[in-house]
Amino acid sequence: MSTPMRHGPSQQGRTPSQHPVAAPTPQASTPFSNSQNAAVFSPHGPKSSPQQFKKSPATGTSGTMIGTASSTANFDSPSAAAAYNTLGMAINDLNLDNISVGGLVAAAGRTDEEDRKKRMEAVIAALWAQNSSRVSNQGLERLAIHLNLECLWEDMKGAGENAKTLIIAGQTVAVEVGITNHIVHQAALAYTDSIPSVDKHVDKASAILLKDLSLAPGQSPLTKRLTQFRANLERLANLDKLSVSPGLNCHEAIAGIWESLERLHRWDVQKLRENPSLSDISDENLRVYALCLRHGCPLMHTRGRIGLSLDYWKERRKLKSTTVDSEDAQTWGILIECAASNSMVYNSPIRVSDKWIGDRIEKSNLTDEEMISATGPVLDWVEPPNTLLPPSEESKEHGLEGTVGLSGPKPPDVVFMATFDPPVVVSHAVALEIYKISATNAPLSNITFDALIFPIVNGSSYDPSEPREVVFTQTVPTFINNIHGESQLEPVLKAHRNTLFIYKPVYGQVLSQIPFSHPKDLVMLLPVLRQYSFLSLLLANSFKTKGDKPTAKEADEDNDARLSRTKHNEFDDFMARPDAKSSVDKALKVDITLTAHPIPRIALVFPFKAHTAHINMEIQLGGRVHIITDNIFNGDMGHIGGDIGNRKRMKSDWEHALETMEDLGAWIEVIKHTLE
């Protein structure tokens, strides 16, 4: 195909403001088809500088104002005059007849024009982020121009009237879109350089792009938007912008990490296959086990997203119906991307290699220190050589290629970036350790762990140092005949009124992004990420409405989050109750106490027989459940009794049952049904 690739000297990290967009060959007249109009509407165009706009009459044409002694100072901003009026000062009292405030602001390094430019760019960015055009010839062209990519329209020979091909191209990547009457029927991704590790994934990426642009069954062209396609095209454009030719191809760097992590994943599956207790498990379920219990599972171009994801946790992970690629179960992963280093406190640039781990995966010759500290297999991680960029053309022209520090081969100003999908809420102490691994400074936090998981209701007073209470009433679908969570034909629905108490609030952090230099940095984080991901799943299943989980509709008004209740609140609730016993009173009352430091712990209290059951457990590294104390399973109030097959029901069986069910309410119902 004819692809308008760039062939000039490559400049790393270029931005749209540094390189004006080449005027495309438009198919139809649009606001962005004309280069002048495109520059006006784009904050990065060559004519988007605020100096091009006509100044207001109040500003004048000079930084000073010539007038009589009685004339006032010329304020560029009306807010400045308002500020002096607020202070009770007259403008004439300042005796600034010949000096404008605009001149004073300019002298301080800030101008109103710069502020207006920033506000304009922020508004345009917000509009682009919230509103996506419909899939059409003009919409695709505007999107490409916005991302600083080049466009070329071509007629599709023999494909009928109005059949066009739009080629969206950068320096390393191109997307070819076939469209007829604003309906896309073809989309293909191609790379400038033929790299085997990159080309092997191109078909999956092309299928995602085509799905983003194609009409769903029964969908109208008027409702098909570019939202998903735009997100994927932005990721491709970001890697294209950060690449430097020759020397650095970010697509190749990401594919190289996939190669190493995929070898590690296959080795994990092989080791699990050697376990006799897993001999009857299918290969796909072994992959899920490796995803959640070992070193994760790398997936390229999955779940409708172009890019690399290291998946490490999955909902319903122990059920046979769950697969690595299943989209009906929530998945936690780490998106591996690239970002400009800029002002980051980080000194490990990106490296292009597919040899991040040795061929044998496991290290054989261990040192004494490794043998003492090892709790499992010691992986044979490898440090690839640094990736260096050749001298730029500008340096050669000035004769600086031999000057140390000014030119010559140098590492790229690009780093690997890990994005947590979804973001993970951890305690502040855990966040400090995670940021220490990534060699970056942890941001300060003034929000508690529980407030990040259960946001404060708008209008409520909130003191982070005070205890907190969260109440939620829901209907629990229980499968009481199966301790291992296998589906029954019809669930038994029971109402639970769950009350969460936080007596010792601790500060928390939301992990969104961290830079890293080696895949082993991410693998080291997986146990603690699984720990808090499973904790968030347990809490969500007990205190948040989910689409596939019914809620007790008659008690919806009680589903709220609030601070600790006073005696006055309790008295008001008592007086407001009707004489008849309400449906909320009929619900099983479950008290849950959460402790987030130093280890996440959950204490359960609920009615059991004629007594009250107490179960204290902790969520350990790797998302494992450990029951610390209880007054049920040890025979004080009742005993498990009986057998499951030929083995006695132990406390570990109930720990595995909760790990399988992932639901405190359903777990409690199974306990009550089995022991009462």
C-alpha cells in the first residue's frame, strides 16, 4: 500500500507543537480539512498561538498607556481591578499612570496570554477526552490530525462508488481503514520495519481495530462512535512518537518483554503439570493457576485493548469454566507501556531486548545468600545491554559528535511504565515499599484506606482519625449444597445486612502508574497486588451492588456509607421503626471489622445457633485466606463432623472454600447450613 511514512531526521519525543501537521488530502470539506482552520481549532497548530488573536480594546497595542495625570492604569485583567476594589484602594492611589499591570505580569514571567493558552488547551483536551466523533470519513481524519498522524485518502478500485481507503501513518506504524459511505469494512495494522517479535501479533491488533470501527448487529451508523478506536490509536501513536529511527523502536521493546514473560509463563505451566495433585486439571485451567499463583500471564492485544498486559489475578479463578481469555470474569493486570522520562526521578532508560530471563528460566548455581533467602525457585533474570541512540543530525552539523556529554551515543529519554488495570488500593506503608522497588518517591496521602474503597457520601463531614461505619443490605445467592462453589440449578436467596466497622483507620494509596526498568520489578510486586486485589473483591461482593448480584430492593434506602453513629442516631432509628417487623429486621445481621495494617484482617460476627459466631482471618500475600481464631470450627460451639469424601473437614477446607466463593455472605450461609 502507499504509506506516507516520514523519512526525515527523526527527533525523539517530538510534540505537535514542534512539528506542524502536514495538510492532508481531504475527502470531504470539514472544519479540519483546511490547514488554516485546522490550526485554529487545534492547540498545537502553527497558528494557534494566542498572539495571533486580536487583543481586546482594554489591552491596547502597547504595554504602557500614554495619558494625562488623571488617567488610570491599564489593567489587562478585570479581576485585578476587582481585587484592589476589594481592598478599598482606588486605582489612582497607586500612581501607576504610565505602567500597565500587563507589563508587571510579563516582567514576572507570566502573561495573561499564556494563561489563556493553557486554559484553551485544557478545554480542548477535556472536550476530546469526553466526546468522541462518530465513525465517519471526517471523524477518522480529525482524530488522526489530533494525534499528529499523517493521512492519505485513496480510491478503492473495483469496490464501488464512494469506497475509500484512509491510511493513518506515523514513522513506525500505519493503520489502513477501508470505508464506504461512512461504514468501515476493513482495518489493518502494519509496521514500517519487519520485526518478527512484533509482526506475530499484528493480526490480533488488526482484529481489535476492525471491531472498534465495525457496526455491531442491529447498530445504526449514527450511534457508532470512535471511543474505543481512539483509545487504541492513541496507544499506537504514543509508542510511535517515543520511537527514534534508527536506534529505538518502542513496539519492539514491548514485544521483547512479552517474549521473556511468555517463556516464564510456559515454564510455570510445565511445573504445575508435574504436580501430582493437579494431574486431572486441563491445560487452560493450569494457565489460570499460573496466572494467579505463579508469575502471571502475559497477554498481547487482549480484552479489546492494543498493548501488553501482565495479568496476575482473576475473578472465579478456581472454577473450571474460567479461562485466561474469558471476559465475563473481572481480571487484574499490569499494562506495560512506554513514557517519556522528562522530569521523572528515575535513571533507568528503556532497553530493547527479548532476553530478560535465561533460557533455562531457573537459576542453577545459587550463592549461599540465595540459598538461605530462597522460598521458591530462583529465577535466572538477565540484565540486557543498554540501548543507545546514535548522534543526532543536528549534533553532526555542528561538529559535536565527539564531544563528551553533548553528543555521541546516549540512552533514550524513555522509560517503561506500568499501569495498574484496575488501580489497586493499598495501605500507605505498602505503597512506600512498592514505590521503593520502582525507585520513585511515593506521593503524600491524606485519605484513609477505607475512604478510598468506600468513598465518603457527598455532604458528609469526614475526619480521617475517627472510626467509620459502612452499612449495606443485599440479597445473597447461596448454593448451600456445594462447599466448593460449583453452580447449582437454582440458588437460594437470603438477605444479609452487612455492617463494616473501621476502628483503626490507616492512610491509603491508589496505585495507578509506576515506572520500572526490568520485568522482574513487576514480578516482585505480584504477591502483594494479589493480596489487596482479593481483599477488594471480598469487600465489593459484600458492600457494593454488582450487575450479576441481586440487591435487597426493599432495603435499598439502608445502603449507605457514613461515619460512626451516635446514641442520638440510634435513638432516632429506633423511634422511626414501624410496629411491624420490617424486612430489614428479618435479614441476617453480619458485623465485619476491617484492619488494614500491618496485614489486612477481617473479623466476622454473625448469629449462629443460639450463640454468636466469631471468625478472625487475615488475607495473606498471594491472596491466600488464613483463619487465625474462631469459635466454630474448633468444636467449642459446634464441630464440622462428617467427611468430605474420605478426608475430614479441616479449617483449611473452609479457607479454600472462601477463596473459591470470593463472597463472605455466601460463605457464611454455607457454614450455617453445614454446621447448624
